[in-house]
Amino acid sequence: MHAYTGKGNYSSTYSANAYRTNSVNTSPLQLVVMCYDGMLRFIKQTRDAIEKNNIEEKVKFLNKTLAIIDELQGSLDFKRGGDVARNLDRVYTYFANQLMKVGMRNDLKILAHVEKLIGELRSAWAKIANDADNQGAPQTPKFSSSNFTMTG
């Protein structure tokens, strides 16, 4: 049976149902990885918009990236997460500040730096998620700010 009822758009109804199904079957760690994937996709789109001098698109994709950062930062549990949560909070604040500079200056070098750091963190989260899936229990991520060079 199809999700299409004859009312509305089949494609969007199907997509919404697929999203709900995927969300139910996705672990919290996998959701974090998906957030990082989204940030990387929006950063690429930001870069493309800057290269095309499309201010409206640049702002749109920067705002989408910042919204994901805000969600990740807002979901940090400082009581249970301890130093890991505090370090991630600082990193997310750094990302947001750097992306705001990108918005003001169209600085592709800063954007590339943030993209690289987000890519590194995404890889770490993907490994944690994969290990947890294989072991059946989530692990606490090991995070050290010494792994990152934050300048600017």
C-alpha cells in the first residue's frame, strides 16, 4: 500500500514517511553523524554560493549550518558529558564564530578550515557510532581539543 492518498504530493508524503521510519530506526550516535553530514553538505553549498557571488544562497546555507551547530550544542549534556561536552561546546562556538566571519568576509580559507575540522569530527563520530552498533552499547567519545588547531 502506498502512502499516497490522492491528496497532496506523493513525493513529499513518501519522503516524510521515509524520514519518520529512518528516524525511528536511527541511533542517537547515527543522528549526530547525519548532522555532521548535513553541515558538510551545507558548507559545500555555501562555498558554491560564494564562488557564484550569490549572497542570498550563501546566507541560506550558512544559516542552515549554524542551525545544526545550534542543535548539536543545545543537545550537549554537561552533567553526564563532563569534559567531552565542555570541549564540544567550545568547538561548536568556534565553528559558529568562524562561519559568521565567512558570512561577513566571504573567506573561503576560513570555510575550508572549518570544513576540515567538521570532517575530522564527523569521522570520529562515525567510528564511535559504528563501534557502538557492533558492540551493542554506546561509548563515550574520546575528544581532546589538542587534536584541533583552532585559529582566528
